[in-house]
Amino acid sequence: MEMHRSGLVEQFRQKADAVSTIVKPVATMAEALAYAVQVCVRKEACAMLSSGCEYGLSDPAQELCGLKQWEKLMAAPGLAAADIDRLTALCRDAGIGLIRQGLAAHAGGIDVGLTTADFGIADTGTLVLHCSDEDLRLATMISEVHVAVLRAEDIYPNADAAADRLAAFFSTSDYTAFITGPSRTADIERVLTLGVHGPLDLHVLILDGSTAS
């Protein structure tokens, strides 16, 4: 069983790497939380660009133009209470703001969204998240960086092998996300751009359930 699991983990890693996903093993949830905070510490803070600044404006309006730097902000909807307590302490020590709900009000400035995936699909390097509320869905979509924790035992060979779980998800009116790599799009000239419709970077932390805290 362990050999089968390690093979699925390696297949997932290879497929995810092929679509620019950063995959890291972690031994505990505490390690995953610390990793996510360090990702936020190392990145540049989100910046917003105001429109209309090319026109002649009054001095007060002109002051609002250009890039606006905001406090770094993490979003972590759906985490267990004990994990939130740990993450709150880590963010406080690092000078990072932390929110769990109301993400829509921060649509222009979430640096890192931290989520847990329901399962992964090895043959495509895909994460599957069943989003029962808007905040969880938004964390995967409007954060500049998405960090997802995936338990090794929740990696399936392919979508067919996860059919029962998918059927349960689809039986509700909730949103189910299939995430393969960071957001990417291309224009008619096939120029690829990352991060236009979602996160610029995707980190998947594969958690070994046998040692998780």
C-alpha cells in the first residue's frame, strides 16, 4: 500500500511540475502553516493600479493614483480551529494580516490563500476542492498565491477512481473546483500569461498523514 501511495505521490508531483505547480512534502500541518507564512513573507505585497491616472487630475485625486502598497494579507477559510490558532500566532509574529471570511471585500489585495484540498488526481496533477461557501472558492481564485495542503492518502490515480466522491460533491448545489497549476491564459497569438484569471503561483504541500499533527 505504501509503495502504491508513494507512486501516486510521485506521479502527482511530476504532472503538477509540468504545469508550473510547486510541490513540497510536509510532515505535519504545523509545518504546512509555517511554509505558507514564509511564502507570504518572501513575496512582494499586493499592489493595486488605479485607472484614469493618465488624465489631468486634482492634487488629491493624483495622490490616489499609481501603485498602492497594502499590508500583506493571508486568507485561510475552512481550516480547523487548532490550525487557525497556530496560523494566527505565526501571522502576528510576521506582521501579516489574516482573514477567514469576507474575502470579497479584499478582492484586490490577498497575498496568499491557504486551503486544504479534498483530494488530488495523479494523472493530471489536479487538486479538487469542494467549496461549500464563497470564501473557500474565492481563496482559490483571487489570491496572488494559492497554497493548498493535500494529504498523501487522498491522491487518486485518475478521476474515475474518485467517481464516488465526485458524485457526492455533484449531488449538492455547491461549487467544486478542479485546479491544475496556476491560472493561465493565451491570446490569439498563443502568448501564454500566468495569473490573469487567478493566482500567479500554486504551491501544493503533500502531507504525510502518518505523521500529521
